[in-house]
Amino acid sequence: MLKTVSETKLSKPRKIRDGDNSSEEIYEQIYVALLEHRLLPGTKLAEERLAAIFGATRARVRDALSRLAYEQIVELYPKKGWFVAKPSVDQARDVFEARRLIEPAVMYRLTRDITPEKLAQLREHLRREMDARARGDKRAIIRLSGEFHNLAAALAGNSSYTRSLRELSTLTCLVILLYNAPISVSCRADEHTDIVEAIANGNAGAAAQLMLDHLDHIEGALNLDVVDNEVDLEAIFKR
């Protein structure tokens, strides 16, 4: 049975014994912290502090941060260290421009190749989103909203789309945080529902247009006010 994105790479990391964190596990924990808006743009990611938090070597931490830097989610400044990326206004627009090219193509491919199993996974994800909203679990709402787009790309069956959307979705999380877009406006569950119903009805054109409208709503919720906040890394990754 095909696993959903949420069941594989994007699931919340399991608790790990001190001293037993691989670079992959460190990467995933930082990645989920970004998806859940627990890490803010501009946050310094000191290797020594993270190594102590994760009970890992600095080399493992550096490997994880290097991977995030390759994905443009983290930036390395000489003599200053690693920082969560702070996308500029132009970079934010570039992210949405890229998503407008990729995600309609995902909709066409997914609608063409939809199966009862894939549709069930999409609807199960929607159920989890609604459940998180009913519980008022803001972290889960944020994470699941972003994962919806990654799940659609994974189910479409194109690895390049999946890889690109994973990076773009995380950058979008940073943009939303940096430019203060309210989550209730930026990623509405009813829009996800409408997209899934269009896919279920075999209407690829409608699914693609609904996705474009959805991206317009997310970008339209942004503003140019940047909030600079300090965060406690130990509290974020406390287990």
C-alpha cells in the first residue's frame, strides 16, 4: 500500500534517545519545527547548542544544516554561523511563481492517474486537517496544511514535483511567518476540500484553477511587516 507523505518523511519525528540522533533525524526535527512555525526566519542555529540539544556530534548537526542550506531553507554566513532563511519580497514572489507553474501540473497529473486508494489518502488527510481545526491545534493545522500540497505531489507520482514542492512549501512557511500572513486566511481547509472534489470528479482543469486561486489567496494574505523575535532552541526541541 502506498504510504502518504505524512506517514513517511513528513510525520512528526519519534522521540529518540539522547546520543542516538543521526543527521537525517536532526534534519527532520528542524524541518518539522519550520513547518509548525516553531522556528522563525532569522533564527540563529548554533552548531554547538544544537549538538547539545540533540545529543549528537557537531558533524552530524553540520550535515543536517548543510542539507537545509542546499534547499535554501537555512543560510550560512561566514564568521557568523547558520541562520533560518529570511526570504526577501522578491524571493517570496519567486516562490509563488514557481508554485504556480508546478502545482497546476501536479493537479493535471494526479487527476489523470487518480485511483480509489489515492483519493482515500487525500480525503483522510482532509479529515486530519478538520480534526486539528476542531481541536484548535495550531501547530498541527499549520503542518497539515503544508503537507496537503506535498501529499498531492507525491501521489501524482513525479519525484521532481515532490522534491520541488517539499522545498517550496517550507520556504512558503518562512514567507508566511516573515510577512505575517494569518493561517486562517493563508491555507483554508475548504479550499483543499474543493480541490480534492475536483480531482475526484475527474475535472483536472477545475482542480488546476482552484489550486491557482488557492495560491493567490495565500500570497494575497502577505504583508511587508517583518517581525524580529528571539526564540529558545532548547524549548523548541525539548523532549
